[in-house]
Amino acid sequence: MKEPILLILAAGMGSRYGGLKQIDPVGPCGEVILDYSIFDARRAGFKRVIFLIKHEIEEDFHRIVGQHIEPFMEVRYAFQQLDMLPAPYTVPAGRTKPWGTGHAVLCCKDLIDAPFAVINADDYYGISAFKEAYDALSAMEDTDPAHYMMVGYHVENTLSDNGHVSRGVCTVDENGMLTDVCERTHIIKTTDGPLYTEDGETYHRIPAGTLVSMNLWGFTPNFVQALERDFPAFLEDALADNPLKAEFFLPTEVNTLLSAEEATVQVRSSHDRWFGVTYQEDKPVVAQAVKRMEDDGLYPRGLWSSEQ
């Protein structure tokens, strides 16, 4: 079997952050968040990585990230552009927002030839998550129905002090199998615990300990085929109902497959604390966390220079 792939989604616009957060340094030697994810993934056994980026940031991304990784892992690049749509669909006038994480993975279809993990470029996942993912992917094969995996995080460990975040809120049965994941796009941290809203006015509680998706999924290549099959139906609805902002989310596709009994998803729970840069105000918090982890010996100073 071919070596598992780490697919890193790094084409986001960073609208709430106000810039290209995926290449904004947070480490003492200029490291970005995904440097730590790749370092952890390599320690876990991953040898192959696909960066999903936009053509507009290709040169900067290669200079800041790619060239440091290429001596240690097999690196490939894929590109997410708004006009990468199946015929006869076209980009609606005024649309600038990417089509979402499902579309992002679909843009990598020609490079995916083995089980693969998907992560966001701007999230810190913790050391154990990549070991869980690599071990699971190493045993995965394309089957019917499909068998996938996900690393879930306790919702209270994934929130920003500086504004709302989006999370896939999971329902998991007693056997650790995912039965539903609901994308909540406005979750806030409060003194009373996590709350979410759908309309910006009425808030609902999310119990502490609830597992949420941080987009650390493990799939086999047949998942890409399912995305390709279902993306046109999404476009039909999106172009009619919400042409400027609708997104094709990975959790939505997972739910589609679960409902049709075309797939199962085993959830591996992580107690690690999430760090990320949703907002500019998050950056010093992440930098402090990285420094603490270096002081504790979890990471060497100068990640890739230490690998020489």
C-alpha cells in the first residue's frame, strides 16, 4: 500500500484575520503554525504532504514554508481557484469567497492515490493527533461501505477569546462511531461555557465535553469520488439560494455518506488544547503557547534546522 498523505488546506482568505494567516510567523525562528503540524506529522510517520494553496500566494508560500519542508518530505502542490467548477457551472458575479473545504479537497483529486489526512493550515492539533491519524490511515483500504476516521476535540478546548469560530459539532455513539456532525459557524466562549447562534440573536448552549471537528479527517481515495459526485448538487442549490457565500463543507459530505449508509467514521478523541489564528489578537496567544512548548522540550528551537 502507498504511504498515507497529509493534505493541508492553506488556500483560505483569512477574512477575519485580515491577512494570510497560513504564512504569518508565530515561532521564534519564523515558523508558522503549519510548520508544527508538519513536524508532528513527520514524527508520527507521514512522509508525503500536499499543500492546497492559491496561485496568488504560491511564491510566498514556497519561500516561507515549502522550501524548508522539501528536504524532509515528498511535497506536492495543488491549487484552489474559484473557477475550478464542473461544466456547465460558472462563478456568480461578485463571488470572492472560496467554495469551502469539500471543494478544496476535490481540487487535489489528481494527487490523491492513498489514504489521506486533511488538516487546516492555521490550526494547531497537538502531537498525539497525527499518530492517531497515521496509524489509522496505514490500515485503511477503499471499501464499500467506506470506513473513515476523525480526531475530535472537546469544544471548550477549541475556542478563541477574541471572537466566534466555526466548528463541526459531533454526535458520537457508545462505540465511538460518528452518527452526525453539524457545522456551527458562530460559536463563542463565555463564562457560562460555549454557546452558538444561528441568527445572531438567540444563543444555545453546547455542553462541555462535546466533541467537535477541527477538520482532522482520515479518508481513503473513494471519498474524493463521493465529493466529485455530490458537488454539482451542492452548486445547484448554492447558486439558487446563496450564490456569494455558500460553502461545500467536508462535514456536510460526511453527513451525506453517513445518512446513505455509504460510510462509517470512527472518532478518536483528543484532550489536547487547540491553538489557532482566527483573529489577529490570537497571534500573541499562539506565540506564547509555542514558546512554552519549546521550553517544556516538546519542540526544538528552530524546527527544521534541528533536522539537518
